[in-house]
Amino acid sequence: MSQPQSPFMFITDLDHTLVGDNNALAELNQQLQQHRQTHGTVIVYSTGRSLTLYRQLLTEVDLLEPDFLVLSVGTVIYSKGSETPSQDWIDYLSPDWDRTKVVAIAQSFPALTPQPESEQTQFKASYVIDGEAAQTVLPQLETALRTAQLDTQIIYSSAQDLDILPRRGNKGAAVAFLQEQVGMSGDRTVVCGDSGNDIAMFEAAAAKGIVVGNAKPELRGWYTNQATAETYLADAHCAGGILEGLLHFKFLD
Ligand SMILES: [Mg+2]
């Protein structure tokens, strides 16, 4: 059996990765839907959006219903047909996470503006800070969190969005979790992204990667300095770049 006829797990970021070129998206949707029906391919969206903002996006663009939905930068996971987030994932993220303390420390930095309430989750404290201020504030914030012995990670994306997450939770850890849930190997997993919060997916232990042609500087920088042969930088933008990468890796033919 040749490779394009086997199921794979397709994991993609939404904004500026899957979404951004409606013509290419329609073509990709059609191919993925057919592959899922025929071969059992698993479709996963992994986004920084909350459930509220994801539902808003559904009113704007045509998306396939995913088999898994990873929201809020890897801190919430829904599986198809379930109304409640995965309890296994909640149990995995809970140890050593103290949101109240994290927020108290973040509040001591006036340059950090909290994002709307809908973007705050049990395992994510989110702020906005511009790129220039971030250069000085981020190292100080990291030090303050470490000094307080809070086991967190800071993810900065698109020169504005700052997320503080449990050390164990991000888009990359969610990839590993889903691979185990579904029983899919790294050879048959592909992740796609365009910005800083996607780097964790590309660094996930085992998966092929597609960086879309319109990727932001922080991800391009990562690609130039740290990417392995398992990562493909596409010429085309958004869904067109994903299609290009899926053909390159022979997930599709
Ligand atoms: Mg994106």
C-alpha cells in the first residue's frame, strides 16, 4: 500500500495558516474530507482562539468539522461530539499550576494589558504587550515567575499576544497527547503553522511540519536556525502552503 492511501493525523493552526485564502481552503477541505471518508484520516484544529472566538470564525469561513479541537493555545481539548473539554487533559495540566499566583505576578507589570475575559481560561492567563516593551518586560516576567517557583511557560506571538501557560501545556504537548489517544505515529502526523505559538508543535517529539509561506518572522527565524529535515517551508500562503506541504510529504497525491 502506498503512503497516500494510509490515514494520517492532520493538525493545523487556524488564523493565517488554514484560514486566509478561501480558494485554496475550499480545495484543501475537499481533499481532506475525501481522505477522512476513505482512509480514516484525523483532522485536528489547534488554535490560540477560545471557544467563543472559534465559533465566531465558523460564521465567517467554511471549515470541516474537526475530530479534535485544541483551543486557547493547547490548554483546552474537545473531541468531536463532546460538549465538555477532555478531563484527561485537565488532569494532565493541573499539577503545579496556580493561576491566582500567576495573575498576581503578571499584574505587577503595568505594560501587560489583560486580554478579554473570554480569552482567559483555567490554564491560560493572556495579555497584550507591544514588541518593543516585550523585549524588556518578558525576561523580567520570566524571572519573577521562576523566583515564585511557578512552573510556567511564556509564549509570545505576532508581536502582541502574551500567554502564560502551565509548563506541561502548549500546542506541542497537545500533539503528543492526541497521538497517544488516536494511536498515530510521528511518521503519520503532520502539523502546520505560521507563528510563534506554533513552534511548540514543530518541536513536538515526533511529527512532520509544514511552515506556510506567509509565516511570521519568529517562526521563520526558528525554521532558519532550528528546523530539521522533518519541517517543510512552503512557498504558497495559508491553505495553499498546506496543500503544497501535504504533497511534498506524500500525505496526499
Ligand atoms: Mg496563526
